[in-house]
Amino acid sequence: MSLIYAMVCTFIVQFILLYIAGYYMFDESLDTILNMVRRQFLLVGSSSFLLYWGISILTGVGAYYSKVSSLTDKTNALESQLSKATLSTLKAQLKPHFLFNTLNMVDHLIHTNPRKAVKTVTQLEDLIKSTFDQNRPNECTIKEEAIFLKKYLDIEKARFSDRLSLEFNIDEETKEIQIPCYLIQPLVENSIKHGIGKSIGECTISISSRFKGDFLIIEVSDNADAIKKKPEKANWSIGLRNIDERLKLYFGEHAFLDLNAFENKGFKSSILIPKRYLTDYD
């Protein structure tokens, strides 16, 4: 009796597996699968029948997991494409914002120092060409970003003359690290707008990059005497929100932007990226 019970249970289990395999392999109805069972049982006998359907079930399960794996690969590919498209969109958002601010600065010079304005327009033309280059990738090295910032700040120096000075402290081991293009520029612009732009004294803007512990740290700081408070994240400007979104899309949730106002004077913006997410770091 126990042998018969075991055979019945085995048959029921095999039938259920057969139904699942038939569904995923052939998208067949229950009636069709039953007919397949009946035909195979009559043709090859019970022993061969079990062997045949055992192989068929394994094949079906393999096909099912292959289908799932294929769908997973397609989903990952689509997510990657979406992230790249989002990064391109965020990068594109900075272009009109950047152009609007630099043209405003040139307009100011035209009224205050026309001769300097002519020179600045020439510098701006070179900067705009590189900024709006459609073939420029979404990524660049920190060294390349620093070169771009130097050109940008040379234009801003024409506006503030001797009141604005610059410092670059880019550690050698960080120069070839890849980051999203224009990642640092909004921080520099923020220091100008809320620092020297609202100050009556001199101001030094310092741009640095270094490794500290498990992080790459990129900092933009100023010593302007303008009164500034650390802004709440909900009140961040478009440029600051853009940086934070790009960091998380490019490096993951553990990369972030940190803002700090000093009690006496000055402001510091810090980008922190975990080393393990840097493709160019060994």
C-alpha cells in the first residue's frame, strides 16, 4: 500500500511540475498538457514515461530560468540607459544656467569697463565652445575640470579685478579620476554669488581634491566676509540639487554634497565620493 501511495504522490508531483514546465515552455492549456501526458504514457510505457517527462521538466525549468535571466539583463540594460539619459539631461540643465550668468557678467563689464569687456568676450567664446561641444562626453578627469574652472574664473576675475584670487590644490593621485563634467562649477559659482558678490573685501576661492580615509573629497571654499548661513536642503538652488542628483546617479547613494558655513567668515562646499565607486582608483 505504501508503495502505491508513494507512486501516486510521485505522479501528482510530476504532473504539477509538468504543468508548470508546459506553461512556460509552450504556453499550453491544461487540456493540451493532459493529452500530451496520455499520448506519451501509451507510446513509451510507465518507466520510460517518467524518464521522458523528467528530462522534459528539467528542460522546461532551464528554459524558464533562461527567460528570467534574459529579462533581468534587459531590465539592467534599460536602467543603465535611463541613468545615462538622466545624466545627460542634468548636464544639459547647467548649460543655459551657466550661459545666462556669464552673459550677465559681460553685460556688467560693458557698462563699467568696455575695454575689459572686449577681452572677456573673447575668453567667453572659447569657454562656450567647449561647454556646448556635443561630442564632449559626460565624464572628464578632475584635471580637465580644473582647467575648465581656471578659464571660467579668469572671466570672473575681470569682473572683480584684484578683489578675487584663486587657489588650486589638486593632489597628484586624484588628477586622473573621472567625474561628471561641470560637477564643480556650480559650487564655484555659488561662492562667487553669495561670497565675493555680497562682500566688500577681498576673497580667495580655493579648489582642492584629495583622498581622505575611504573617500575622495573635492572642496570649494571661500573666505568672503559676507554673512552666509548653511542652506536647508529643501532650499538648495538648481545647481546644488543638480550636483547631488548627478552624484547619486553616477556613484550611488553613498556619494553626497555637504555644505558648511563658518562662524567668522567663509563657506565650504564638499563633494564626498567613496573610493570603491571610483573606476580609475586602484
